[in-house]
Amino acid sequence: MKGIAKSLMVTLSTFTRKPVTRDYPNYHRELPERDRAFPLLLWDKEIDEPFCTGCHACERACPVECMTVLMKDNPNHKSNGGDSSRRKIIDKFWIDYARCMRCNICVEVCNFDAIAMNNTWQGHELSVHDRKDLVMDLEQLLVQSHVGAIKEWVPVLGQSNETNE
Ligand code: SF4
Ligand code: SF4
């Protein structure tokens, strides 16, 4: 009898306890601004063009060779009557997210602050039926920065080892 009462008490206390799990995907916890999903390209809102010059540095440094970069002459360069000081600009860019291991090396080697790790849930929730759909093109890589959907974070020297708390 005592045992039954005891187990009922356990049942009751569990029943009234606050859940430790989250109602995902209905509820998303806020991600830290330095969260690392997959890399995407950044949009220069001042000049209204991508920051990326297509210099190939990230493509050469990527350990799994999942990036493809093609550059072109920038039609918006000052020599053509435009506003941009970028002589070359990105023409085509693909990243195969199915192969990317999210190492951040492409971000570290970029001299133009043109690429960043996506720090939103859109960067994580990428389930597809066909892995070919995980090859992102230039438009897909730029859209989130273009519409201001990512929290842009510029690393400051000496802060890179701080926690996200
Ligand atoms: S995060 Fe790493 S693996 Fe992914 S594209 Fe950049 S360099 Fe390549
Ligand atoms: S993202 Fe940076 S490193 Fe990669 S091609 Fe563009 S400018 Fe060069």
C-alpha cells in the first residue's frame, strides 16, 4: 500500500513538472550571433552589390572542395561610370552544403569580409529529398544578407575565444 502511494506521488509530481523539452519546430530558441550553420555571401548595401570579388581564396582553402567560384569584370566599376571600386566581381558561385563541414575556413581566409556562416535557423533546417538540392547557387547564397535576414557579426580581434553567453 505504501509502495503504491509512493509511486502515485512520483506520477503526480512528474505530471505537474515543467517540461524540460521544447516544442520544436513550433518553438525555436534564439541562436547566438556566432552560430555556425552553413556559409553564405554578404551583400554590400552601400554600393548595392555583393562584397565578393570572386578571388578564389575560399575555394582554394576549402578542405573538402565544395565551393566553385567564377569571377567577371564588374560592370558597376568606376571606370565604367559606376559607383563600385571593385574591378572584379563574383559571376557565379556554388557551395555544396551536402559536403560542407562548416569549418569556417572560407570565412577566415576571405580578405573582403564577403562570406559569413549563417546564424539563423534557415541555415540549419535544410532537409531535402535529393542531395542535389543542397548545391546552393549565387542567388541562394546572397538572398538572406540582401534582405537583411541574418545577424551580421564582424569578429573583433581578441574576442574570438569568448563564449556566446
Ligand atoms: S565552411 Fe569549410 S567546408 Fe564549408 S565551404 Fe567553408 S571552407 Fe568549405
Ligand atoms: S567569398 Fe571572399 S575569398 Fe571567396 S571568392 Fe569571394 S571574395 Fe574571394
